[in-house]
Amino acid sequence: MGYMVVRSEDTKRVLPDEISVLIVENTAISITGCLLAELTAKKISGR
């Protein structure tokens, strides 16, 4: 895989290198352990 999938009206794929801060505005999300590990490894903060 190697990317985060963002689904809304359309689906987007985002590479972890393109993320500096991840803002979660909805409780109806799925975050995988692999994504958390990758975000942690790249020291990407969440708000």
C-alpha cells in the first residue's frame, strides 16, 4: 500500500511524505495500525 486513503464524495490517496499534521474531524473513521506506525515513524503529529 504505502498511502492513506481518504474517502468522501471522491476517493483520494495521500502519501505519508505529503502529510505534516493529521487533523481528524469526525469520529466515524478507520485508522489502521499500519497507518499509525507509519505516522509515528515519520513523526507526524495529530490534532
